[in-house]
Amino acid sequence: MTGQNSSSTSILVMWDEVPADQRNGIIMEYNITYNSQTENDNGDVQAGPNDRQKKLTGLKEFVNYTIRVSASTMKGEGTASDPIVVTTDQDSK
């Protein structure tokens, strides 16, 4: 999984397909969870089973976010990925 800031309030998150031998069935959706390290700005968004990237929007500017991705099947949510940390841009005023 990788992430890059795409503006002062958004981050583009990209991930690889879950290997077939690590799935517990057909993937129904991906869950992207983000937590700011200094602000109280946390949340999660869903992505479709064929998606490999998602843009997180409405974030706070110039903040470090810890991001994880997990896949869900009919049996429930799988183990989350190792976290990455991405910083949103500082708004240039």
C-alpha cells in the first residue's frame, strides 16, 4: 500500500490485490481507515472490490495521517495492512 498527498486536504491511497491464498472468500469491499496523529480527525471510507485506489478528501491541512486498508468478505473484515503515514500539504496562501 502506498499513499501520496494530492492537495492540502486530500490523500490518494493505492493498494495491491489481496493474494488468492490469503483471502477468506470473495472480496466484497475494501475499508480504508485514517487517523490523524495530532488532530481529532479520524474516519473510514469504503472502496469497491475491484478498486485499487481511493482518494480521501475533506482532511485537515498539513497533518500526519496513519492509514490502513483491509478487505471484507461475507465472513467479515480481514486483517488490516501495515500502517503508512502520509502528510497532507500545507496550504500556500
